[in-house]
Amino acid sequence: MDLAQLMEACNQYAKPAGFRPAYGTAGFRAEASLLHSTVFRCGLLMAARALKTGAATGLVVTASHNPVTDNGVKLVEPTGYMLDQSWEAWADKLADAEDAEALCAIIRDLYQKEDIPYGSGVVMLAHDTRPSAEELIKAAGSGVKALGGLPIVCGLLTTPQLHWMVRHCNNSLKHTESCYYEEIATGFSHLVHSCKAKRQVLTVDCANGVGAEKLKALAERLSGKLDVTLRSTGEGGLNDGCGADYVQKERRFPAGMEDCQNGARCASLDGDADRLVYFQRLPGGQLQLLDGDRIAVLAALLIRDILDRLSHDAASPSVGIVQTAYANGASSQYIREQLRLETAVTATGVKHLHAAAERFDIGIYFEANGHGTVLFRPALIERLHKLGDSQEAAKDLLALLGMVNQAVGDALSGILLVEAALRRRQWGLNDWAQLYTDLPSRQLKVKVKDRSVVTTADAETRAVTPEGLQSRINESVRGAPSGRAFVRPSGTEDVVRVYAEAQTQQAADKLAQQVARHVHELAAGIGAAP
Ligand code: 16G
Ligand code: MG
């Protein structure tokens, strides 16, 4: 490491005065013009992480479902997972360092405490469609180079594509974009090759983001095996009145799909294509959402159908579903009582769900917002390879393994998962929707002076501070039939989030409003200003 050079590079990317970036649920996000220093420093961090682990790391410049004027960074481990939580504190320290001198001191400390070997770390870089990407990718590359590392510019990709590439690269597997399509498409083709179900056209709202171009490429690769019509492919604003987050939170038809036919099969991606929700218009005109909870249930049914045909040489593989407190209570009840599967509940954020899913042979994790995937334990994969020659069911599971992104939730591979599961059961959206009825729910945001005054425990289901908040929530919940509510500080926005569900929409709305009032009364005025 050449300290003089490092200092000079750090000076080129000064942190804007008063800007206090913090690693949130999934990385840094802010108004794009503020982020040059943050992204540069993430380049430094990931070059160091590559040296520490002796493998390539990744960095995606994206702000996911945020407005186009924002941007951000997501950081990728050599495994393809998100940055190890033990390094989030380093990310925070580097991003928040006041000037080049402080930054260099933190780098020295990092090298010493983490025992980083000297050398050249490889960092794979990608970005979404935001206009600010070009400059920010340059900043990331400069950060990697300032530590003597090697940036590999992978260009425009979905976030899950870069996670997949980093994982494959470190496993010495082919890892180009076209190999990605090849692998997930091959798995899908295998799973549907003998399906008799009539194919249905899927209309996909691409949020005017990177998913449009990439889903088109995937559909071309599947030459006629997947019929998709793409909407919001770039003609409108990114995530503006469209996209998975909009559809899931607002329960409204996205731009360009207001006139979709009753019963037509529709789906929405978010801006970086790591979230997926399905929806349809009911005969009464309302939108019926088929969210991440339902995708998890459908994946479990697909897996159960296959496992039922697998003759075991040993104990049957353990299958479990991981959710967060946002999972609709009706879905959790269905999983426990009908599917009789083990469930786990974790805090919000893929890193938490992912870790819990690794405890099963086949771990299905999905957030209600549509982010999730299915993980296979390495020992099971080995067993399946041995059984694969003689058993069709083992071949099916291996096809599923190839089709579903093992690194992180992926909307493109999620579409293939849903379509394969529906086709194999000869199901339409109604069959899927009729598995259970969601309890009505409501989400609200409360603006407070300092959202960190709200702290939680038990996978965010219980508020620990401010004092008295949880007992007030309990009281309100007691007054609502089948009521449940919780609050948590957002990790991506400067707000406290409120979730409530109950037997009727009116009761859920009332409960959410009462809880929001409790937050306002107990938390709004305390703590430090942001
Ligand atoms: C990020 C997370 C997502 C989580 C959301 C919560 C990843 C890759 N993404 O988008 O999982 O649901 O944040 O946002 O972890 P919030 O903290 O603002 O509610
Ligand atoms: Mg996203």
C-alpha cells in the first residue's frame, strides 16, 4: 500500500460537510450527489475484504426501489452473500471518516486488527440503470485501485446477477452473464419439460429498471418456454408509480398496467430486480397481491411434491421456511398447520433470513416484500449428485438448485420458480391464492427526530425502548380481533415503521393508527436530531 498515493486518492473524494452515512439494512443509500466519498471508501473496504478472504468480492451501485435521484452500494462477500456483519462496523467507520487523514488512520487500524495481508484484491463492480452510476462506479474503482486492488467492471447488471457471478467466480465456475441465463434457464427447462399445463402469458412490470433488459435476455434464452410481456421497461421514471415495492406497499396497479384484464397473470420487479411480487385484478376490480409469503409457500409445495418421489437412503432432508414479523399471520399459520413445516422468524433484512435458512437442508426464506430464495445445504447437494443418476426426483432437485440463485434473492430466478411450480401443478393464480386468505394489514411510517430511540427485541416483534411503548402497543392489540402489531426503525429511510394486522381492514387500519400515535407520543421528541 502506497500511503502517499492513498492519501491523494482519499483527498479527491472528500466527504460532503455534515454528511453522516451509515450502513443500513443492506448497505449505504442517500441522494446520489452525496455518495462519491462513500462509494470510494466502499471500494477500499471491498479490496481489503478480498485480501482478507483471499477471494474476489463484489460491489453493486444501486439504490434498489428508491427514487432515481438516490443511489447506494450493496457489498458482496466471496460466497455471493452480503457483506459479513462483522465488517459492517468497518464500513461505517470508513464511510464516516471526516477527512483523508482520519480515513488513512482507519485503514491502518483495519490492516492491523484484521491482519490483512499485502497484495492485490479483486473486486467485481456492477450498477443498475441510474444516471449517477457512471461517476459512482468510477469512484468505486478508484477506491479499489487506491489499495492496490484490481476492479473488474462488469457493467449493467441486476444486483442478484453480480452476487451470482462473484459466487461462481470464487467456485471456479463459469461466471459470465450469459452463463447465468444458461444455468437458470436449464434448470427451468428441466423442471417444466413434461408439463402439460397450458402456458399463460406473464405481464411483468419492470419498474423502469435493469430488470427489463435482463428479463428480455432470459426470455430469449428460453425461446418460447416462458411467455412474458414487459411493461415499464424504461419509458417512465425508475420505481415511479411502479415496481414491486410500490405494488406491495400501496396495493395499487403499477403505471402502464392500470387496465390489466381480470385474472391476467402479472408480476412486478423492483429497481435492481432482487424483489418479486405477483398480482392479479379480481372481478370486483381490486388488486390481489401474491407476495413473498405466498412465493415461499408455493416453493415449499414444489419441493414437497419432488421430495415425495425421492426414495431416501437416509433421513429425509429437513425443509424449513424463514420469515420476518412482516409475514402475514395467515401464511405462518398455513405453513405450521397445513404444510407442517418448521418456521423461523428473524429481523428484517436478507442477511438475517439467509443465515437462518442455512440451518435447514433446504431452507426457504422470503420477506413479504418479495425478497428471498431457496438454499440447499452442501451435504444435501452431494447426496443428490450421488442419487442423480438413478432417481428422477434427485435430478429435479438439482435442476431446482441450478434455477434458484443460491447467493441472494433474485426476481428473475424467482419468476422461473413460480412459473415452474404453477405449471407442474397445472395451477392458475386463483389456485395459488386460495391456499389461504391473508389477514388485512396496514403499514405506516412515523417521522421522528431520532429513529434510533426505538429499539426492538425478539426479531423486532417487541419494542424495548422507549419505555412504555410496548405496553401501549399490547393494550391496543388486545382491542383488535386477531390483532398483531409491531414497530421498528427503518434501516433504509429516516422513519419508524408500523405494521398492524387484524380480522378486518378497518380494525387493522385503526390498530396501525393507534400504534403510530403511541410512537409519535413516546418517541417523536426525544433523541438527537439526525
Ligand atoms: C432492504 C433489504 C430488505 C428489507 C428492506 C427493509 C436486503 C438485500 N434488502 O431493502 O431485505 O426488507 O431493506 O427496509 O437486505 P426498511 O429497513 O427500510 O424497512
Ligand atoms: Mg432491490
